[in-house]
Amino acid sequence: MSNQAASFYNRFSFFYPIIEVFLKPQKVKLMEEINTLASGKLLEVGVGSGTHLPLYQTHQITGIDISSAMLNEAEKHKQSDTILLKMSGEDLQFEDDYFDYVVLSHVLAVASNPEKLLEEVYRVLKPNGKVLILNHFTTNNWLRYIDTAFNSISGLFHFNSLFKIESFNAIKKFTLIKEVGFGRFSYFKLLIFNK
Ligand SMILES: C[S@@+](CC[C@H](N)C(=O)[O-])C[C@H]1O[C@@H](n2cnc3c(N)ncnc32)[C@H](O)[C@@H]1O
């Protein structure tokens, strides 16, 4: 786990409600997709402030985060059977083949070692389990120049503006089964992969 990333998110947590205004429509769609899936054990890595936790309807939820401040906020929104733990997605303290689903919502682009995080997700997912990845994705059109220009300073905010899912080796172990877009001009996408 990166202590710098944890302390950044501890300080950033008070500001996060403003960011969330822009992320909320996609997260509502993510929750709709998740709630259509058969009930099972679900791990959310980088649960953040957890304002979306009440929207989970079907699954047994475990949420983890490296930031205590984010987890304190998430405690206010969790349902009675939700488990919240301070833990890094890059070093999951769960046995192999444990979860039916893993949710990565705006976390892969901020993780210190996203490759390791994906390896860990693969390990803890049951065979045929699903990982749902909601993120901004750098496009192949002119918008990629904005991501490229911003990438050198985005590190100061602990995220990578240049984000291409195919750049991760670990993603090749999964099979893409569904892609949900959010309109022509949105560069957010929800990708659902099977182990
Ligand atoms: C941009 S916020 C996204 C929060 C939430 N998933 C959402 O969609 O609103 C990223 C969160 O991931 C957490 N995070 C960053 N790196 C992490 C890691 N390696 N393991 C677990 N959580 C991490 C941060 O502390 C922060 O709460």
C-alpha cells in the first residue's frame, strides 16, 4: 500500500462529495447492473465515502479502502450486514476463489500498483466470478491528447489521466463479457469481465 496515497485520500475526503456529483450517474448505472446479478459475495475495492452503499440490494458486501477518513464516512452509509475494512487492493487478506464479484469503481486509475491490484482481484475471484470496472478510459480519438497532456501533473492528485485497460497484463487473464457506455461524449465506461 502507498502511505502517500492513503494520506492524500485522508486529506481529500472532505472534498470528495463535490467530485462525486460528476460520478453519481455512472455509479447508479453500475449499481443497476450489479443488482441484476445472482446473489453472492461481493468485494468493493476502494469503497471511498460509500454514499452508494445503500444502493446494493442483492449481495453480501465487503468494502475495503486504504484511507481511514474515507472508511469513517462510508461507515455512515453502510447497511447493517456490510463489512468495511482498512486494506489495500494490492495485498488482499482473503483466500483464493472467495468472492463471486469484485467492483473497481474509479480505483484502478488511482492505485499505486494497478497491475498488482488486478492480480489480487483475479486470485480472490471464484472461477467464473465477475469483475466490474467503472472508470474513465483514454479514447483513441483527439481526447487522448488531453489525457496525455494532463498525465504529467495528474500524479500530483494520485491518479493517472492516461488510462488504457489493455495496458495491464493481468486483464488478459479475464474475458470481457459486457461493455456499458454512458453516451457519445462520455469517456466513462463500465466493463464487466469474467474470470
Ligand atoms: C476516486 S476514489 C473512488 C471511490 C469510490 N469507489 C467511488 O467510485 O466513488 C478512490 C478510492 O480508492 C482508494 N484507494 C486508492 N488506492 C487503493 C488501494 N490500493 N486499495 C484500496 N483502496 C484504494 C482511495 O483511498 C479512495 O477512497
